[in-house]
Amino acid sequence: MPEELQYDNLDDLKKAYQDLQLSEERYRLIAEHVRDVIWTMKLDGSITYISPAIEAVRGLMVEEAKNQAIHEILTPESALKVGTYMQEQYFAYTRGMPLSSFKGEVDYYRKDGSILHTEVLTYPILGEDFDSTLILGVTRDITERKQFEFRLLEQAQILNELNATKDKFFSIIAHDLKNPIKSILGFSELLKEDAKEVENKSISSYANILYSSAKHTAELLENLLEWAKTQQNSFPFSPDEGAINDLITEEINILRPIADHKNIKLVDATVDQIVVTADRKMIGTVIRNLISNAIKFTKKDGSIIVEAFLQHESAVLSVSDTGIGMSKEDQAKLFHIVDGFTTKGTEDEKGTGLGLVLCKEFIEKHRGKIWVNSEIGKGSQFSFSIPL
């Protein structure tokens, strides 16, 4: 027990009482006018005091806040953190050990259910017994600071992705342009130097190689240009209302000769007229890429089915083939320029690795999704959806 205070006369006692009242009034004024929330809590977890700042910070009146349980006040992770601290103080007190302070970040629920990020500092105040021993705490709102930190992290992540994309972009240019251009230069030189001596059969073979290399180079350059435009947000986005059936018909007519060359059956199985609001050029590019890939990876005498239908307030288009299919590991690499996944077709057709990346960006521009289902040896089905 603390030593009792001694007073010589009544005046001294009155003065001491007045000093105490003045001191308590000062602390009360401080507690009630600072922006931080000041509170006290018993070791059993019951709150004995909360400053009025709680209303501005959490949107609760003082009495409302005092009557809430920890699991109602704090997020699960923070409730565990605070609960562990309070349990440690309880056991320390009951064992006659010193109590400890706490400093850390704690997340609260506001009255509207949103998350309030705070920094909490506590200090134990020993009383004469268990009931009068308190934890004094100060809670400071750091939500704006945390949101700023989150934005910085997001920006850092975006910058890292942009750097990785840039590196892959230059890698594609260096690798994919080098080989076909070498082929074009090499066989052009042969024709230039030995055109008279070269037999017609050899000329025909050289011409096929030149055409294939030039076609691949042109396709790569076109994809690179379109991809670069999307990255600079300079690719025009002009959605208008129209039937997706017309786009399917147009692209099938363009690609049917290539399918016929491999004796692949190319079928439009769309039954209903489906009207969407979309950029015709972008969606046409996506359909063309998906059908072109299906032709590339389908063996001779195979089949490709293109179908559009309505599902969950979206228009869905799928391109299904009886091709070579792909593993789950390869499926995970699609649609990402950083992974740079590309493989040769059934007749050594070359890909740029950019086609599906463009498809994904064009579909996301329409607030849609693109995905694939595939199994090795059984074919693939590429699908995308556009909200109506």
C-alpha cells in the first residue's frame, strides 16, 4: 500500500484537492480535444474510458464503442494481436511480473464496415488491485498514410511489370526478327548471285522459304505495332452496336483458304443473332487470331468449330479445334508477354508470341475475359466473353 499523505491543516488539504481537480481537468481537456483516441481498459478487456475523438475516427458514439467486444471492433488478425497482448498482461499481473507496453499497427472496423488503419501505443498503469489496474492506450488514424503506401507498392509493381514487358519486347524483336530476316537475305543473295544456274525446282523451294520468312516478319511487325499502340493508349477504341455473327463470317471467309490447304473443316455453329457493343476492328482481330491459331495447331483432316452464344448477360465466343492440345503448364504461360510462350504448328508454322497477348488486352478493353481449356492430344477451346 502506498504511504498515506499527511496534511498539516485543512487549508493544505483544500489546496491539494484543488490542485488535483485542476490536474484532472487539464488531462480531461487534452484527452477530449486531441485528434487521437485516448482510452483505458481493464485487464479483463472491459473498456473504462474512450475520448470523444472516437466519433470522428470510427463513426461511433462513446457509449457505443465502450459496449463493443474486441471481435466487433477489430479485424480478425488485429483481434488476435491485441488479444494476445492483453492475455500476456493478465498472466504477468497474476504472477507478480511487470506489465509491458505495446506499439504497433491495428486495424479497426468503422461503423460503415470499412477498415480503419491505426497505430496504437499502450502503457500499463498499476492500481491498488486487479480492478484498478489499467492499460492506457492512444490510437492514431494512419489510414491515409497506409493508402499512400499501398499506392506506392502498386506503382512499384506496375513499374516492375513494365520493365519486364519492355525487356521481353526487345527480346522478341531481337530474336524473332533476326532469323526470318537472315533467311530472306540469305536466299535473296543465292537468287541474285546464281539465278541463271539455279534449277527451277530450287528456285521454287527458295521462293517458298522467302515467302514464309517475309510473311512471318510482316505478321510480327504488325503485332508489334498494334501491341505498342495499346501500351501507349493510342490504339483507337470505337465501340458500336452490331452483330458478332457478321464478324465471325468475315474472319472465316478470310481464313478458309488456309484451312482448306490443310483439309480442315471450318464450321460456324452460331445459331442466334447476337448483337454486341464492341470495337469491330479489335474483336475481329481477336477472332482472326483464335481461328488462325486453331488452324496452325490442327493436323490435316481435322475440324474447327466457331460458336457464339449468350451466357450470364454476356456474349461468349468459342473456337474449338481437334488439334494437338497443350499441357496445363503451357496454358498458364499464355496471354503474358513476359512468359513469351510460342511453339510451332503441325506443319512448322511459326508464331510471334504476341497474338494472344493482344487478344487479352483487346478483350479486357471491352471489360471481358478470355480463357482456354485444353488437353494434350484432344484439342483446345479458346473462349472470350463481352458484357452485353
